[in-house]
Amino acid sequence: MSNITTAPTPVAGGRAGAKRELPEHFKAYKHIWVFVEQERGQVHPVSWELMGAGRKLADKLKVDLAAVVIGPEGEATRNAALESFCYGADLSYLVTENVLSEYRNESYTKALTDLVNTYKPEILLLGATTLGRDLAGSVATTLLTGLTADCTELDVDADGSLAATRPTFGGSLLCTIYTLNYRPQMATVRPRVMPMPERIARDAARIIVHPLRLPEEDIVTKVLSFVPDRDSAKSNLAYADVVVAGGLGLGSPESFQLVRQLADVLGAEYGCSRPLVQKGWVTSDRQIGQTGKTIRPKLYIAAGISGAIQHRVGVEGADLIVAINTDKNAPIFDFAHIGIVNDAMHLLPALTAAFRARLSPHSRDRIAS
């Protein structure tokens, strides 16, 4: 008697094949939430950028957009909740306790997970800042759900699932990730990836105050003192109006001074591509790209940068991209608004001289307009 083994029936490929019926207890999860990050009374701008992105998702799904504000008791925290309505929120969840005066993972994780378990959002968005990354990973682990980090694009598909796109394989590819059978669907987005929405003055709608039952003695971590980062103002690439950057095409670390000289004349910030940081030519706080800073300037001048996808996702939000490269087939010319096939070593000094002759010190800060 022959021994015959029947092969199993192939399962449909792709995301549709992986999709299962959402567990019953997750069907009550609805609405879009944005965590409004604030420290010492200052709201991080990425929170309002995410409110703009969240508003579009909420309108597609026909659900509410909610802001989540967690912080110490006082006017600053409440003002952050009120301000969220000016950026499109339909309601705001507010947790104010003095135990939340300083960011600590344990207390903020407890506050956010309590909110999620009580009010059940379908999608939760956070900024991919130092604070946001720490909090998002902890909350996702506690809730046993998925988290897509450092997204460059957010959308919802036909069945309402969050489609979170991010670079992968060192920035060489873009992939779209779905959290199919778990809730909430979580994602972090880096500052300046999403455009800043227009602020429109609105009265507060619904503010839901949620109590946090967490005494100080139950928190292991204690904040002994606050020491400001002495280098916090060292570079302001993410929010600069004009940025000049250089890449390997400059040939040597000495030639990078040409970038800095042009930036100085324009009153701009200067940056670089990843290889220059890897070679030690420039410090990491000046790196532009998926693994560095994401920028949305009004003017971006890229000299000797090839424009690989890792760099592209960090700059494609710029209003005007001017690329200078000797290679006419360089990828950067595929997305630059103005492409100049020339040697940056010769062109940068010429540009610097031309701008220096035309611009007075008072007009430099108006160059972006």
C-alpha cells in the first residue's frame, strides 16, 4: 500500500489571509487618541502635528479625535487640554495629579493604560520623542498590543485598520505594518514628519477628568533634581526654516566648512547625511534622515548628497529642495524641486559670495519668507 501525504490547502497570501475576526472584547474599541506630550508647561509641537494627522484618520473612520493630556495639577496642564481643541480635538481626556509633575515611566504608563482600559480607543498615536518612545513601548507591552515606531505615513484601509508606514532594512525600503487583531493600534511619529495643522480658535468641547489612584510611595523611581541639557540649543534642525546640508560628495571633513559658511550667511542651520556622522566628520545631532532629524524647512540645500531613501524620508516635507551633485543620476534629483549638476566644491563658495553680497544682516532672518 502506497503512503500518500496530502499537502495542506494553501492559505491566501498577504494581509487578507492573516486577518481574523476581531475578538469580541475588542469590538468596543473606537476613536482616535493623540497623546499630548508636555514637560514643564511646554507642549511639544509634535503633539499638534499628530492632531492634524489624527483628524484626517478620524474623519475617514467617522469617529471622534481625542487628546490625552497627562501632567501635574495646575493651569499649564489644563491649558494644554484647552489648546487641543484649537487643533481639531473633539474631546480631551485629562489626568492631573502632582505625582505626574515629572515624567516617570511608571506613573505615566499607569495613567495612560488606565485611560485606555477605561475608554477603549481604537488607535493611539504618540510622538517619537525621547519621552514618547519610552512611554509608547511601555504602554504597548503592558496592554499586550502592537506598536509601529518612527512612522512616516499614517492611513486607514478599507476595513478600518491602521496602515502605519515606516522605513526598514536601514532605510532602504518602506513597509506598511498592520496590527490586525489587537487593540489599540499604536504608532509613534517623529517630529516634523507630519505638517503642522492650522490653529483655529475654538471653545472647549468635552473634557473628561480621569482620576489616577497612584500614591507617591508606590512609585519606585524618584526624581532628585532636574539638570537642563546644556546642548539643548546646540542645533535646531527640526524646526529651522532654512537648512544647508552636505554629504560624501564634499570629499573631506575640511570641505564641510563650505556648508557651514553658506548656512552662516543665510542665517540657517546646517546638517549632514548619515555617512558623515559615521566617518566622524560631523556630530550626530546634525544628522538628517530617518535615523537622524526629520526636517520641514522652507528651503533645503543639499550639497553632495546622493539622496538614498533613508535621507529622503527625512527631508521630503521641505517646501523647496535644491540639490547639488555631480552625478546626474543621483536619486536626490528624483524628489528635488531644483537640481544642479555641478561640483559643490565650486558652487558652494559662489553661492556664499552671491548671498553675502545681496543680503544685509537684517534680511537674513527673512530669507525663508
